[in-house]
Amino acid sequence: MKKVLVTGGSGLVGNALHTVINESTSGDEWIFVGSADADLTDSNATKALFDRIKPTHVVHLAAMVGGLFHNMNNNLDFLRKNMQINDNVLQQSYEHDCAKVISCLSTCIFPDKTSYPIDETMVHNGPPHPSNYGYSYAKRLIDIQNRGYYEKSGCMFTSIIPCNIFGPHDNYKPEVSHVIPGMINRMYDLIHTVKDLPEEEKVFVVFGSGKPLRQFIYSIDLAKLIIWVLDNYESVEPLILSVDEEDEVSIFDAAMAVAKAFDFKVTKNYLNVLMNVNFLKIYFNYFREN
């Protein structure tokens, strides 16, 4: 029987794992911990956590995360804190003879200048985007550490690279949210906070041209894949967990899906396009269907 420690267990993916495990008939024991349980940037606190739980397997989700502007303004903090967290978790996993560790990386680790389609062999082929290089390099270094532990002691420490994740328990705060939760939050505020406009005049603002394509994965589906990796994947090589390229979704279509979920009906597409610094603002005008 496995005893699985999940770091970052109170976040988006941790909650999804909790949901899937609760519906499972597996006899494995799962322990979910968050920042309130231990400061993983502290080596002594991390050791105390591992001493207490004595895991046989680890799913490492904990990280300092943030949105675009938070990353841009705090790259050094993102680099140092995530390196501390990752080093402490992997070293304690090694010292406690954990049979397997799965660390969650991010697609932002791939080179800014690259060819498509991307695959796992391209992670270190060039620098990541400069906007979040601190977070990206810290995540890349997990792959380097995994290889080092494997070469030194044969440890089965591996990593997964999911595409854009969304689902229940997401982070909707504007300063840290990603694409889908950010749009959901903006639409919710438009409905419930903007009181001085009739619904037919309310405007949903989405930055960009709407044309870029993104791959999205539902957190519950990702959780099921993580369990599969835990049980079946035996390689230190990173593993991309993503939908097929044919299932890529444009930002425009994602915005339309959010509008539909809120029972809004499109009255005008591309109502107005304005240049604002380095962004194009695309205005979508909606009214709610009766």
C-alpha cells in the first residue's frame, strides 16, 4: 500500500486529486498538506513534515505562483523561493527513501523562441520568456535535480508538464489568475458588481486579438492522469500531459465559452478595437438571455 504525500494539497490540482481519490476504491493512503501545515522553504520544517508522515510516494505540487505582472515584478523571489521548496522536498524524499516523486512543472519552462509542436526534449533548448524567467528556471531545475538523484542513487523522481489547467478551487484573484479563471472573475464582476449599466450595455473586455491558440485541461482529468503516472510511468524524463493539438482553443472561443456559461448572448463581436500601450483590447458586448 502506498502512502502518498501531496504538497500544495489545498490548491487547484491538489483539490482535484482529493476529489478523485475520494471516489476511488484504492487502498492507498493519501495525505494532503498546504502552506499552513509546513513552510517548505524551511529545510527543518520540511524534514519535520517528512519525519511525521513517512511517505512512500510524493506528488509535489507546492510552489510560489502568480500572474503575469506579479512574475514580472518579482522574478528573483520566484526563483529563490521555488528553488528552496523544490530542493527541500526532493532532498527529504531522497533521505526518506521515497519510491517515487512526481513534480508538477509548467509549459512556461519551454524556450521562448522555439518550433512547434513542442515535446519533452526541448525543455532546455533556450531561455524561457523573460517575463517569468525566475519561476521558469526554478521549475526547469527540478528536471536537472531529478536526473541527478537518478544518476546518483537510482531514485525514480520524475516530472509532468501539464498545459493550462482550470477547474474547481481555481484562483480567481486578478493579480494571480490565469486565462480562464481570470475571464470568469471578470464576467462575474460585470454581472454582480457593475450596477449602473443596463445589461444590454455591459461590455466584457478581453485583452489581445483573441486569435492565439491555447491547450486547456480540466483539473479532474489531470488528477486522473497524475494517478496513472504514479502507478505506471517509470522514467525520469518529463512527461507532457495535454490535450491533442487538434483540441487547441482560441482565446476568443474561450471567452465565448465563459459568456455562454453565464447565459450571456453575443450581440456584437469585435465591437471596438483600440491600441492601448502594447495590448489590443477586444471588446465583446453581451446581454443575458431570459
